[in-house]
Amino acid sequence: MSADLRIQVSIDDQTLRLLDADGLLRQFIISTAAKGVGFKEGSYRTPTGRFQIAEKIGEGQPLGTIFAAREPAGLWSPDQPATESDLILTRILRIAGLDPENSNTFQRFIYLHGTNREDLLGRPASHGCIRMANQDIVELFDLVQPGTPLEILPPVRHGGKLIFFDCDSTLSSIEGIDELARARSQDVFDNVVSLTNSAMNGEIPLDDVFPRRMEIICPDSRTCEEVARLYIETITPGSRELVARLRQEGWTIVILSGGFAPLIEPLARDLGIEHVEAVPLFLNPDGTYAGYGNDYPTTRAGGKNEIIREWRSAMRPERVIMIGDGASDLETQPDVDLFVGYGGVVARPRVKAAAGAWIEQMADFVTVI
């Protein structure tokens, strides 16, 4: 095999090509990140630019070997039903970035690897790595060596539709932070509700309200589990049907919330929503409160805009919509193609007056789009 081998990955085409000086040698169908492209640690996005193969892991292992922390950890069978798990199978080609913006790629553990989700190859579906069919990764693994150059081409086509939903008082009729407070005492609840309403009405900066509420509440694991269950029990009428329709029509759906990710994620799974952008919450091993991600964008004014801009850059969607009830949702209007105010739980006059569209029933959303 020629010494001048190189690999080229197309995000737009979801293909990997192996080339030499004479041209194309092999072409494989792949799957890059469901969240598009990006360089940030923990973003679950595929980096772009110039790279090289840094490590080859798994030589001689059986097809379907499961790797955990790059060590063999069992065997997966194609007879097992497909799941949402992102298993790393068969072989690993670990890559290192050669450009300043992708220089953290090795530390991000971005690989080319076999997958248990061969059914999803041909479209973005990974958590940042480049997934390949298990037979294909074996073939590629045997052809390349450490140092083989690799280029991941950034997307140039616009495609897909992106919709962000607020959670509290939008997908669910509760305000999660208020329910965490209710579990403490009536006085704590009254105090927190007042702060929440002031923030959602735009009377107090969110930056000030967030830490004040958490200092009062200090939620434990039992309370968090109760509120996570309550989110599901209070899904707003029509939300389940709307989400199902949007998924069928090819929308990428993201819950974008100033609430807490561990409490919202069960709701997302129940609705079939893959992506949640919400505040991390930390608990000690004994279940007591340990803090929250106070640097997460949605804890501050303009934070939802930051996340939307990041998604737009990563996915280059044709259309972006935000739907929500509060001031922090309305704030996103400059960064979306349409902001839809939702008044089915709380009708906030300021949001209603400024929204690009206004609905009070989820079923009415289809007339908006």
C-alpha cells in the first residue's frame, strides 16, 4: 500500500474516503455527531480541520469487541437489538488535531471506531466520534498507520430544521425550581416563586436570581427525583403530539432551559427528545446538595442566545425556531428565525406583545409553521 495515504471525511456527505496520490482507494459510509461540528470539550460535536492518526487500538480483537476506556470489555453481538447506547466496538483509531482550534482533540477522546448503531450510518448520530461499520473499521485499521493524515471537511450545505423548547411552563406546566422550593416549606416556596416570576417577567436579572434561589433551596436527591417525576406528570396538553409530529417532519428538537438537566432529562426521554441544554446539578454521594453549574450559560441573561448561536454554527440549519413563555425565551428573538410565545400555562404580557407569534395551545403551533 502506498506511503502517501490520507483520509478525508465529509460531514455533508457522511462519507470517509481513503486516498493516495492516484486518487480514491476506498469509500465508507460513516456517522458524525448528531450535534454537528465543534471544538469545545464536552460539546459532543465532531471537530473539523487537519488531524493525524495518533493511536491504533484493538488489533487482533474479535469483531464486535466492546471497548471501555480503550480496553476490551466484552463482546457485542449483531443479534442484540439496537439501543441508544453509543458503544465503541471492534477497533479504535484515535486522532490528534494539528490546527490550533482542534488541538484538544486527543484529550477529547475523538475516535474513528466501530459501532452498535450501524442502522444509523449515513446520517449524523454520534456523540462526537466518527462511527463506522465494524467490517469497515477493520479494513481501514489494517490499511493505515500512526501518522496517517486525516482531514475532516466542515459542512458547507445548509440543511435541517432546528427547534428549541423551553421546559418549565412550556413543555411542562410546573416551574421545577418552585417545586424544589415547595418541598422545603411554604415560606421558602413563596420566596422562590416571587423571585422566579420577577425573573421571567424581566424585573430582576436572571444572573442575580439564580444563585439566590439555590442558596435558599439546597435540594437533595429525594426532592430531585420527585420533581423529575412531576415534570412528566404535568406535560402540557398537546406537547407529546407536537413533538412526535416535529420528529416525523425531520426537526432536530432541543430542550433549552434554565432548569436542571438531571430533572429534565427523564421528561426528554419520555417525549423522545434527544437533546437537553440545561443547568448541571451536583449531589454528594449521600444525596445532599453539592452545588450547580453556575457557569452554565442558561444561569445568566443572554445564555440561551449563546447556546442557540452555537447550535446554528454547528449544524447550519435552514430554519431555527424557539418556543417559550418567559423573558429569557423572548431574549432569543434576535438569534432565531421565529420566536413563538407560549401562554398556555402563564400568559406574560411582555412576551405576548413582543413575540413573533403567540399560541395558547400546543396544537396551534402547526398553523404557525
